[in-house]
Amino acid sequence: MTLLSVHNLSTQYSAGRGTVRAVDDVSLEIETGETVALVGESGCGKSSLGKSLMRLVEPTSGQVTFKGSDVTAMSARELRGLRQRIQMIFQDPFASLNPRQTVRAILTAPLKVHGIGDGKRRREIVEKIAEQVGLPPDSLDRYPHEFSGGQRQRIGIARALILEPELVVCDEPVSALDLSIQAQILNLLVEMKQRLSLSYLFVSHDLSVVRYFSDRVLVMYLGKIVESAPTAALWASPAHPYTRALLAAVPDPAKRKHAAPISGDLPSPHNPPSGCRFHTRCPLATDLCRAEAPRYRSFGENHTVACHYAQ
Amino acid sequence: MTSSQSTALSPSLLVAVGRSTEIASPPPDAAEAEKEWSYTRAPDALSARSAYQSRRGLRREIRIFLTNPNAIVGVLFLASVVVTALLAPLLYPGDPLEMVSRPFLWPGQNADYPLGTDSMGRDVLAGIVHGARISLTVGIVATALGLTIGIGIGAVAGYFGGWVDEVLVKIIEIFQTLPNFVLLVVLVAIAQPTVTTVTAAIGIITWPTVARLTRAEFRAIREKDYVLAARSLGYGHARIVFAEILPNALPPIIVTSSVMVAGAILMEAALSFMGLGDPNRVSWGSMIGSGRDVIRTAWYLTALPGLAIVFTVISLNLISDGLNDALNPRFSEERR
């Protein structure tokens, strides 16, 4: 069953002179119980997409549907109900917790706002979720600055899960953490997913994490999704030249040779290239790519690619 | 714990977890935590350490404040001024503006009037003691008024932005382009100079500073992830403004507010010095003003109330610094 579907979503920021199309005509679907990863370089619009579909950033055009109701048309009151069902885990655990509130206050506030339980019941819920995410029992009355990054991220996860949402947007939840802590947090996310039957939209630039974690992968380049495939299929047969370059750039201890980097930098989103946006850095680019934006083509089950020359 | 059965770790991540066990030497009190060790929860050096030093809520901040010697000096002096002000009717019953002895008694000349008398034979000590009431009342009430208006307008402008912000900033700018003290004099001259009007006028000319400061803080803080998190949790505007942003915007406002009390005391003194204060109440400023004519022959008449102002203002500044250190947990944590 489709949990969330996004149709032709665009988000623009007006920055100084001109606008930036952070998300440009993106469509995607997330099934119930699925973990969908969204990968791409820094600045390609991954986080903007995550925030737009929750309407933390107002999308410019397009439609977001969550379980049949149109998110983009919701009033402020309806949106508040949606907040209970879609939650977010943030990248930087040092910035996403209010430094002036105790962990207990941070975790109790969502329950108060949504009118869940009385004082006693709230205390029970908070203690239960803290235990579930692996926070020590005495941590509730401490302040965020007394915790390490990993523990803070557990607090952030507890806060996102305390309202028992159905979909959690994870905005690079482990990229600010040490490798050893990353593994713990990822395992925790997997465990919580099974326990609370969650779906994840997992925004990341770390392909090894994505491969471990996700069922399906969306590859994003300069505001557009260029390839969408089940995780196994993507690694087995990446079709878009950008995806191939990304996968080739993951260091592989077995091969011990330098990956050919993608040449050049991400073009300015102020003034994106004509036609296929990747043509400035693509080894296969021809005049056709410069002139015409490619349409999505199917490459087997659930595998679509936007490229003129993908095979 | 179900994680070890339910999750399939990729080889590289397993390696990472395995390595961390060798590196992290368990802290002394980690024996208990060790029992719970698993793939999803592991003892953690910082949280084990902070278990020792965790203090709850306000108590910790008060402790930091009280270990700051400058702040203590400030508090002690201000407290003595406050106590003096409160006890003034008991210490010197009656009107301090009444003539009690012959004029120009120097300090120490007569034990009944330890700080002497002025040109009209009024007791200087009684004047200073009663003047503390006016100075503190005007300072605190005017600051409270300025803070209320300033925080309200600054918060709305900074939080909502857009055209609301533009309109409010224009209003702030109108106030800021007028010379402060001239505006104050005009306001007091239009209304009758009483303690109430002086206080209100000082409040009206000080709020734009607070508003600008609050607006700047709100603009910076509303972009923080924890405010985004609050929005994603469906918090209302009031909760976000008062519970999430305002407590984080407070340190600079608190620092400013104790300086503002000092500034208001100075403004009241300046008004009284110019004869624009409440003529029926004695204040430090009016004492300096009336001592001005005889400064060559009886300088103590200006110096003594002047010292009272100086020490009160300094103690307020010391307190404001101490408060800033104590109320900013990150900063005080790093300094320890």
C-alpha cells in the first residue's frame, strides 16, 4: 500500500537575485514498511525534498499525498494532525536539541502539544521510549550538552518516535557521528522500525550506509531524481552514468585502486545546465543531452532511469 | 534485547563495532552499563563522566553564579542598596527634604548627621537612603517596561519576518533616529514630572534597543534545527516563541537588562539633576543638582550621591556578567 506519494514537486528558494530550484519536478512513492534512501551530493536538494514533503519548507508546486490525503492543501490545523504521523530525525545532534531543556522536557512536550495522556501517563511513555532507544535511566533530567553525539542522536530519535509516527524522514541521521556510533544508531533505527512498523525516507550521501539500510534507492542530482531502483538492482546494474560514478567512488579495499572521480563540481543551481543536467560532467554526453532533458525509462522491475544513453 | 537476532549487520559495520570495544576503555562506573552492552546500546564515556557531575536545573546555574567572586560583590552591594531602600522609612522617618540642622555641616562634624547637611540644612544620609528608593524603583520598573515592549515587538518581528518585520523595524528606526535624551526630556516636559511619568518615559525610550537585540536573536535562532524540529512536531507559534526560542535568546537580553537598570538610574539622575525630576521626592540626581552650585566649597554634596550612583551601577554590571556566565550552560561547561 502506498504510504506517501509525491507528484511533480518543486521547491524554489529566492536567494538574493534569482531563484534556486532546490527540488525540481520530483515524483516518488513510499510504500508502507519500506525504507527508501535518497542519495546524492551535498547541495543536490535531498534535504530540501525531505523538508518540502513535510511542508517544513513550502513547496512551490506539485502535490504530496499521505495515505490518500493531500498534504499540500492542508490547513494549519490539519497539518498539526499530520505532524503526529510524519516525523523527522535531524543530521546534527548538537543543533537539533534545545540546549535549555532537559531530556524529559524535550520528550514530554510533543505529548503535551498533541494532548496525549495525563501527567502520569506521559511520564510512563517518556520513560519507555528512553529505555527503548537505549538512554540510561538517569539521563532524563540532564541537559543535551551533557551527552555525546551518539547519545544525543538517541534523544533525537526518541523525540521523533514518541508520537508513534508512520513515516520518519531521516535527514542524514548518522553522517555527523563516529563510525562505531553510526553502526549502533543504524541498528537502533532498524530495531525501532520493526518494533513500531515504521517506514523511512533515509536521506544520505553515504552509499555504504544506504546499501545496508534501504530497500530502494533514489539517486538525486541537482534537484532531479535521475535513477530509482531496488537496492540490490542498483548495485548490480547501475544504469545512469551518475549512479555508476557514485558507486565507483566508494572505496573498495578489495580493489585497492583509485576510483575515477566525477570531474568538476556540482553546477550552480541558480543556473542549471540545459537539457540533461548531468551533461556538463557526463562521459557519455552528446548534443542530444545538451538540448533535451531525458525522460524516465524503465530498466526492469521498479527500476527507472532518466538518461538518453543508459543501457 | 532483540537487535542481535533481528538485524543483519553488513561485514564492514561489524568490524567497526568490534573495533570500538577495544578502543573504549570502560569508565570506572561502567560495570553496570557493561552488562547491557549490545549492538544498539553501548556505554559512552561522556555520559558516564557527566553522571558524576550532573546537577539538576536551576541549582547548577545558581552554583556557577555563586562561585563568581565579581557577581557576589555585585549582589552584596546591590542587596545592601535594596535593604537600605526598603528600610528607609524606618531609618529616617519623616520627609528627607525637611531642614534638620544648620546648613553645610561637613561629614563627621556632627555625629547625628554622619554625612553632613546640604545648603538647606537637609540631612545628606537621609537623602541618599530615600534616594535609593526612587533610583531603584525607576530603574527596575522602567527596565521591566522597556523589556516587555522590546521583547514583544522584537520577538514578533524576528520570528514572523516578512512584512510584519519590515513595519516593526521601521517603527524601531523612527525611535532610534530621535536623540534619546532629548526625547526623554520632551516626554517628561509634556507630562507632569512625577515618578510615574519619568519611569514610563524611560521605558519608552529604552525599548528599541531591546527590540533590536531580541529581533536579531530570534532571526538567528529560528533557523536552528531544534526550532525546525519543534515545527515538525506541530508545536504552535506561542510554544515555539516562548519555550523554544526565548530561553535561548535570553542571555544577551539579561546582560542588557541589568545594564538597562543602570542606564535608567542614570537617566533618572540626569533628569533630576536638570530639575525635571519629581520635585516632591528626593533622588540622587536632584541631590547632585542642588549640590552643583556649591561644588567648590562643599564638594561632598555632589560626590556622595554620585558615589551611590557609581557603586549601584557597577554592581549591576557585575551581576549582569555573572548572570551571563551562569545562564549559558555551554559556555560555563567549557570554562570548567
